[in-house]
Amino acid sequence: MASCRAWNLRVLVAVVCGLLTAIILGLGIWRVVIRIQRGKSTSSSSTTTEFCRNGGTWENGRCICTEEWKGLRCTIANFCENSTYMGFTFARIPVGRYGPSLQTCGKNTPNAGNPMAVRLCNLSPYGEIELQNVTIGNCNENLETLEEQVKDVTAPLNNISSGVQILTSDANKLTAENISSATRVVGQIFNTSRNASPEAKKIAVVTVSQLLDASVDAFQGAAATANNDALTTLIEQMETYSLSLGNQSVVEPNIAIQSANFSSEGAVGPLNVRFSVQKGTSSSLISGSTVLHTDVDGLNPDGQTELQILLNITKSNSKACGFVVYQNDKLFQSKTFTAKSNFSQKIISSKTDENEEDQSASVDMVFSPRYNQQEFQLYSYACVYWNLSTRDWDTYGCQKDKGTDGFLRCRCNHTTNFAVLMTFKKDYQYPKSLDILSNVGCALSITGLALTIIFQIVTRKGRKTSATWVLVNLCISMLIFNLLFVFGIENSNKNLQTSDGDINDIDLDNNDVPQTDTINIPNPMCTAIAALLHYFLLVTFTWNALYAVQLYFRLIRTMKPLPQHFILFISLIGWGVPAIVVAITVGVIYSQNGKNPQWELDYRQEKICWLAIPEPNGVTKSPLLWSFIVPVTIILISNVAIFIIISINVLWKNNQKLTSTKKVSSMKKIVNTLSVAVVFGITWILAYLMLVNDDSIRIIFSYIFCLFNTTQGLQIFIMYTVKTKIFQSEASKVLTSLSSIGRSKLLSSVTRPRLRVRPRLRVRMYKFLRSLPTVQEHFRLLETSPSIEEITLSENDKAKESM
């Protein structure tokens, strides 16, 4: 009965330990996924985050508000509240926008799922926010049917323009086909040969603004359609329309159009027209954000200027000019330039009514770069224009000029759609060098692992098991990993990083069109170090698992002898399987992103030479998850399970044949348990405990993790070298020889009459040397600890003999 109770207690302890381990590992993985999905924390200070309210962000020294708020701290409402009118319900609508009704067309209608009506939220002449009347659409018409109707020269363009505007009011639902159809319809409305009314054209401008809220993927799909010139035609029609407003302007959230007419009767000589776009508290264009001046001396940007263009024309050749500002570049889908950041890329268009043969106008422009200065540095820029023939950006006739007061300046000898393509370099916050605890721990581990490898190889004849081979390979992989970690984890680009990103340092002679708006300095050496760290850490965990499996078969299954070619088999697993994992990981990433010169950052980080942290929307595709976290978690779970089985059935099993006292027996059990835990890598479970949200608790676990795992090599040295009989015997001999040498030197120094030593110091030296034999005897009397396998195998053999 006593044995049954003991066995039930051991089973209960095993189940509890297993459940606790599974819970810790599960919670750790869950916290990893949650943290990644929440995104990377910003480097903004808490002061600026609290200063901007209602979703506002702190950029370039001011709050950038969402469309629904305005003011210094984004605390002033800029929207119309929820409303119901004529049976239609509307949610909150930002000022200057049309809000779609919550009621949608039925499933059996051609316009199924689209809103039945729209309503405008605008400012009154007195500056008060008010809702306009409801515009009701036709559920029996969609963009395709309107596209067919607009081909008829007698079609009612006002109704068609309103219909397209209603169908594009919900930009989130727009597809590439919707954008293509809508741009073709709007292009016909702007076509001068159709003689559409000014009201129809103004509604068409609203439609273009709504289209610019659609996703980039939808525009890329529309641009990729074979023989699709709808976007190009729309751009040309917008330029022409900008000449017809007669000193008036049309401003929508994503587009602003301004015209200037001037009399040329009896006028000769040059004329300068200056058009400015002022900075606002939000990313949208609002009424009053554009300013036009004629007959000026030159550019005059100030702190509130975001964009300014100076049009140089001849009075005798021109009677009107027009400007168009696009809030983003979605209409201009380039095949050579790719924008990866979400920074607003404004496009400015200028056009005159000069004949093509008499084109003499030129432009001078300044742009205030708008980007997150806490995370990025301005690296370079290019002055470009949109080539309508090639449908791409071009630099012909444009050049960079030295700007002032933080502005980028460009000059072009013609008029068309202009832009500044900026390239940024991420301002990585490279971590500081390893702290003292990490350096000391790694140094001790490296020393301990090197001594353990030498000791195990030199004394291998004294052991007849394969444990030596597994332990040596484990120590070799861990030693190489520690060396790479200490000397290679830091990215050498850290020393190349510039800290200011000053505009005045940009090369003005190079005006080539960039390939992307973000660049990274390639570092193949850092990528190689990351791959080696990835490989050798996986090798270390694999040998941890192999040691655990071998110990399980030797102690629990009592498999003697081991299978033939066992050492060769485990060697292929220990060194080969991690190599396959790393090779597949790098190969897959390179095959998917090899054409991108910055493909390395899909595998590793830039801050340190280690696996890349996935983006919030790319957790399942992360190399860190599938090629490291998942296999290491599986290994740790299996090692913990084997550790519990061995601890209960072998290390802490009651054996009546033990002759030592209970205290010594318990000490042996504790030491043996720690020895197994160290070589199994159980302490790596502490990494999951560092994922708690509480900073104080996380710091405590971080230090504990660093202490246990950076000194893992030292622990192996103490458990598997210092506590062996051979090492202690050799150490005793060394102490004996040192004590004899010390005595002889002391005697010779006493007989020398010329040596002046104070009596007290001589007495202390004599007493110290006399105590060396005592220290030697104490060291010799230390409790020896053979290998775990030797102890347990002998006990199992005795148990079998008694049976």
C-alpha cells in the first residue's frame, strides 16, 4: 500500500508539473501573438501622446488630427452628428464629405449593397456646421450601366454625375473594376466636347476626391488592366478643367483646383503666378487651404507652407492658368517607383492656355517634406513630372535646386503634373552594447564550455556511454553560439548611421527616379551572422532534446546496448535538421522577395543581427514563428515531460539500499536534478515569463533569464566537470604540489639573511601555507557526483538483481 501511495503521489506531481509547464508555454505563445498583432510601440513620448486627443498624432511639432476633429489638440468637433432625414439614416459625417446612408439597395437590384442616398456635411456662410439635403440614387443603376449611358451624347450628364458620386461614396467597397468604370464616366463629364454643366463638373470633382480614398490595391488593379487609359485620360481632363474656373477654386478633401485669368491687352513681358497650399491640422484639404497670387516677384514660403509653385509665363502668350493639387498619388500608378510608407505624397499640376508650339512657361517649386521624423530620416529626393506618353515618372527638364528653411526645391522648364519623390532611411534606434551582466555571463559560459569540451575529450576513456558524445556536441554548439552572440549580434550599420538627416547634405546633382521611398543599407555580413545564430541556437536545442531522449532510453527503458550506428544517427539529426530548417527559411524568403534589394530585412532585423519581428498583419508568415518559436516550443515541452519522468522515476525514487544519511541523499537528489535541468535547457522557459505587461515584473524575469541562460555554460562546467572524481583528484594533486612548492620557498626565504620581511607578515604567510593541506583534505572530502547515468544505471542493476 505504501508503494502504491508513493506511486500515486509521483503521478500526481508529474501531472501537476506537466500542466503548469503547458500553461506557461501556452500563455507565452499567446502573449507573443497578441504583442505582435498590437504592433510595434511608437517612440513618441508620453507627453506628446497625451497632448493630441481623439486619435491625433504628433508630427513635426504639431498635432495632425483625423477628419472628424480639428484644433491645436484635436478637441474641436469637425463633423455632423448622426441624423435621420426623409427616412434615411446617416452616421457621423466629417465636414466637407458626403456620408452614405445606412439603407442600401436590395439584393435583387443591379446596385445591390450600395447606399440608397448620400448627404453632405458642410459649413454655412457663417462658419457653422450644417447638413445639406439628401441626394437619392437609383438602385437600378450601377457604374457599368452609367458607363454605357454616358456614351450617348444626349444623356443627362447631371444625373449621371450624381449617380456616380453616390455609387463611389463608400470608398472601402470600391474595386478595380469600379474605379475603371468611374474614371471613364468622369472623364466624359470633363470632356469639353460634351459641354457638361458646371454643376455636373463640380460633382465629378467630388467623385474624384472619393475615388482617391480607395485602396492602393484597387488602383493598382485598375492601372494593370490591359489597354486601360482611363486614369491617363482623367488626369488630362482635370488639367484642362483647371483652366475654366475663372479665378475660382473647387476644394474637396482629396483634391483642390484653382484657376487664374488675366488680361493680356497691351501687356508684354514675364508674369509670375504663385500658388500655395497651406498646412492644416488634418491630412485633408479644406476651403481656404490654397492661396493664389499673381504678378509676384518669386517664391515666399513660410512656416505654414506645405507646397508652393511659381509659374513663369509670358503675358502676350497666356490668358489663363490653372493648378490642380492631388492629396495622394493613387491616380499616378508608377511602374518604376513603389511607395511603401503611408506618408502623404501630394501631386501638383500647372497648366497654361499657351499653344503647344509657343510653350515658354517654366515652374519653380518648393515642397515641405511631411513624414515621421521620429522614425525616419530624409535620405534623398528627385524632382519629377508625370509623362503622359510612358505613363510613368520622368525627370526630363527638371532639376533639383538648393532649398532654404527645410524646403525641397525643384525647377522644371515645362508645365504638367509635378511631384517630389522622397526616399527615407529609417532612423533605427540601435540597442546599446551588451550590459555587464550579459558580458560576464557569456564570458564565464565560454570559458566553462571550452574547459568542459577539453575535459570530456581528454577523459573520454573513463566513460563507456554515448553521453560524452552528446554532451561534447551540445557544448560545441553552445560555445559557437555564445561567441557569435558576443561578437556578432550588433549590426555594423550602427556605426554608419547619421543622426541629423539634414536637407542641406542631400546630393543635388543626382536626380534619378528612385525605386522605392524607403531604403536600407544592405549588410550581407549581418544576414550571415543572423543565419548562423539561428542555426547554432537550433542546434543547441536539438542536442538538448537528443540528450533528453538518450537519457530516457538509458534510464527508463534501460536500453543496453544502444542501437547500432546510434552516434552517427543522432549526429545527423543534431547538425542536419537545423541546417535544413535554416536553409528552407532563407530559400523561401529569397524566392519570394529576391528581386527586392532589401529582401534581407524580411529574414532579419536591422537593429540586431537576429530574426525579423513580424508585422502585425504578417504573424503567420513570420520566419521567427515557424522556424524558431514553434520548433523550440516543441523541444521544450518534450524535454520538460522527460525531465519530470526521470525526476520522479529515477532521481527522487526511494531506494532502501542507500547508505548515506537523509540529508546527504536529498542533497544528491537536488544536485542531480539541477544537472539534468541544465543540460535539458529547462531554464529557457523563463523567456515566456518575460512577456508579462507589468514592467517591474518583466524586468525581474529578464534579469533572472539573463542570469540563468548566459551562465548555462558555466553551470554545465560545474555540474559535469568540477563535480567529477577525475577532476577533483587532479585538483587535489595540484593543491598538493602548490603547497609543497610554497613550503620550500618559505624555508629558503627564512634562511636568507638579506631578505627583510616584517615578523607579522612572515607569521601570516607561514600560517597560510600550513593551512593548505587542510584545504586539500577538505576538497578531497567533497561529495563526488558521478554522471547521472552511472548512478541510476547502477541502481537499476541492483534492483534487477534483487528481483
